[in-house]
Amino acid sequence: MSKDLAVLLQGWDYNPSEVTVRRVLGTDGREKIQMRLDLGVLQMETQGRPDGRRPHGFESLLEFHLQQQERADQSVEFLDFSLDAEECAELKQEAMQYYYRYLSLFHLGDYWNVIRDTERNVRAFDLIRDFAQDEGDRMSLEQFRPYVLMMNARARACIALEEKNYDRALDLIAVGVENIQDFFREVEREDLVDQCREIQFLEEWSERIRTNRPLTAADRLRRELAGAVEQEDYERAAQLRDQIREMAI
């Protein structure tokens, strides 16, 4: 069998303006995710670590280090837990794998697993921030935290939108904005809130949802009521108010 990727990629062109991903069935019978790149393809497992490895027998390096941290916390010998530069580099590389996967999953509409992988990367960010020996390592991933929080909020809101629960979607977007704002407050950089692209995206998306959401029966009555008041048709306005009041009971 030829090892030339051209056969595999035939008819599946790279598009630099969009994320091009697909699901395929692997030779092991398990589903895989493939992301098209300019020079080939990136293939990922759908569960566990994206490259399929189990470092130290754990699902991921993050899980291994979290277990080591827990053992140190519970040790009667008061063991000290920290991450050296090499361990931080390995955790960062692993987080990048999960980034590629949750980005792919989002474009495939697999929002629950986007939530899974974004929450997992937030835990990785927390671990490095709290336990890296070097100050540079501790802050190295914080610049990406707003993006991960945004993607988590987008996935949650998309699930609500699929269920046509527009109020729930708007609430989840607002929580996402608040979480990013809280992050900037924690790092004492509130001056960056107004120029944060992730916050801007979520707020603009929220406004589009409000503008384009289907009107409920109550919304239509309120709109008709506003028109009646504007035209000084007070009898009709009173009737509409009664109808709205009855719907609220």
C-alpha cells in the first residue's frame, strides 16, 4: 500500500479561510477526527489524549500530574509538588493537542465534547499557573485563557440554541463574558477588558441572537401594544395588556 498522502487527501482540499475537518473510521474500528492542513492532515482520537498515548499509564500528562499533586497534598511527609520547565513544556504541547481537537469538534457541532476539552485545558492552565517553578512558565498560558473561556461559552450557548432556548443561550453567553472579565480582574488587567476580542465577539453574538430570535406570542403582543400606544389607540392597548396579563398567569 502506498504511503503517499495524496491519495488520502484527493478531493479534500485545504481551505485557508475555514476550518476543514471530518470524521473517519480508523483501521482499529474507532472513530477519528481529521483536520485538513496546508501540508497534509492532522488525525486525532475522539476520546482520551488526541494522539492516543497514555503517558505513565494515565489518560494524559495532566491527569498524571494532578494525581502527583494530590499525593503530595495528602502525604504525611509534606512532599513539595512543582513543575519544572520540561514538565511545563510537555503540558503545553499536550494542551495544544486538545486545542486542535476542541476546535475541530466545534466545527463538527459536537458541543458537549468541546465543553469537555475546554474545561480540561482550563485545568491545565491552572496547574501550570499554580505550580510551575519558573514565573515565565506560570504566566505563559494565561494569554490564551480568554479564548478557551469564550469557546466554552460558545459551545454551551450553541447547545441551548439547538434546543431553541434563547434565554438560556443569552444567559450562558453573559456568564462567559463575566468569566473573562473576572480573569482580567484577577490578573489586575481590567484595562484590557474593553479591547478583548473574545468579549467583543460574545457581546456581538448575543446582540445578533436578540435581534434574530423568533418572537414568542407574548413578544408579538408587546410589539402590537407598543404600536397601539404610539397610535393612541388606548382601547386596543387595554385589550392587549389584558391578554399579556392573562398569559403571565
